[in-house]
Amino acid sequence: MAAPGGGSTPQRIARGPETVGELEPGNWGTLTPEQHASAIQQLNRFATQADEKVAPELTLQETKFFLFYSDLKPAEAAEWAGLLDRMYARLAELFGIPKGENVFRGKALVLVFSKLEDFDKFEQEVHDIEPGSATGRCHQRGDGLVHIACFRQPIDADFAALLVHESVHAFVHRYRKPPRVPSWVNEGLAETVAAALVEQRGRRQELRQDAITRLQQRGALGEQFFSGRQIEPWQYPVAHMLTEFMVRENRAGYVAFIDGIKDGMKWEDALAQKFGATPDQLASAFGQSLRIRRLGASKPLDDPRRPALGRDQDVREWEEEWQRERKAERERNLTRNGS
């Protein structure tokens, strides 16, 4: 799920993409045209069934890699579908995927709802998930299919960033082999690609500066940044900046690092062997790039002068702030939809 960013910070509180069902490795790698065609038929059937349950006005805008269903006007739907094609091209270029090669099983299914209540209903009735504070989610399946669902937020830049972020998760799920990459890698890459394709200078810069301030106070990336199942929301801009740093410093090593994980290596081993760093070494070098001395992975690197910051209190304050902003944002969305 997308990170805090843009004017819709509270909507994008993350639990991360979920893999549903037992992994079927045979559905990764090179697939035949017949296998792709069968998967596309399956995805279109799913979209039709979802349409009947939720919003019977979804229409299809198909591209080379995406099945884009929405209740938007055709010209607008084509614009957003084109953004996803540009996202795919950006990732294919980064990972050295030959032009035109399809990593998806069939295609990636994207469903966009113009009403927040329709997105909520889709999550509840089709995927049996309480939407909570989310307005977008990547549903990735063990059989290799992916469903991306989003609410079409009123602010174009917010929606574009959300759409790209969730679709990057789908690409990463399908890239190379089934093993999952750590949350900090997945979310960091999603934020990096969204930032590269979507102009969100003001709010995104605020989040980055806030993250830098927190790193300076803590002296560390956080207790669960590398090891937790899902990074905390304040760590999304940290993961974004760290990803940019890794790509800038050693692009080939970054790609090899992800390739290693997808090929079955433990992420710590892939980081050491492919990128040439331990978590603490990476954190320290990253900190130096931000002019933060002695930045550690999970705790400060031997600096007793650094002030302590209570992690539980810090997280609680963020969560309370998100809930207030989320409530206000939902009220604004309902007002706009009703006007």
C-alpha cells in the first residue's frame, strides 16, 4: 500500500501488499502466448464479476501490460493507463528487461473507482478486507495474478502517485521469481518510481525533511526498519531516500541485490554479496549522504550525546495525527463526490 505522500497522507497508511494463496513458481518466468491469453480471460472474468457486485459501470482501457477498468471518462482513463505504461518502461529500463517483454501473468488488472464508497465496497465484498484508512491496495496472488484497486482521489498528483506506487508492488511481485523482497525495499522502490513520474514537490519535501529530522533525533533507521514485516509510516520517505541513495551510488549493485533476493538469497546475504554492505554499513553511508553522523541500522552507532526519543510515544503521535487527517480527508472526499 502506498506511503504517506501528497495531500492525501492519511489515506496512504501502509500495511503493504498481501500475497494471497500458496505460491505457484511455475507461473513465473517465460510463459507461452496461450498461458498469457488464458490469464487475461481469467482477469477479465474477475473484473466483470467485481463490476456486478460493486459498480456496474466499469469500462476497460487496455494497454500492452495493463487491463485498466474504471468508471472514469474514456479520455481520462486513457491518460492514467498511459502513466502505468511509462511506469513499466521505467522499471524495465532499471532492471534490464528487454523492451516489450511482459513480466505479468497475462496483464496487471487495475480497477479504479471514482467513489470512495465503491472502493470500500470492493475491498469488503470482493477481497473480504476492511479498507480501513486505505484508498489503494495491491492484491498479489500466489498463482501470479495481480489486482490493483484504487479510489480516484480528487487531486491528480495524489492519485497518480498512489496508482504508480501500488502498480510498482505488482511489478515487483511478478519480477523474476516468487520470493518477496523486504518491506523497506518494496516500499522504497515504489516511492522512488512514483516520485520520478509524478510531480509532488511541496508535500513530498516536507515528508523528507520530517524524516531527516527523526533520523537525526533517533540516530537510527528504526528497530524494525530492516527486520520488520512492514515498515512504519514515518519510514516511507526514509525508504525512498535510501533507495535513491543505493541506485545513485551503485545502480548495478542495487539491481543485483534485488535479483539475489528474488533468486532465493536471504536479503542480508544479498546485500553483503551483491551490494557490498552490511545493514549498519549501509545506514552509516546513507547517513553521511544526509550529513547525519553515526547513523545506525537499528540503534545509534556509539554516540552517547544523541538525545533519546521514545519510539512508542512517537508512533502513537503519528497514528493519532493520521486518524485526524484521514477523517478530515474522507469528509472532503464525500463532500466533493456529493457536489
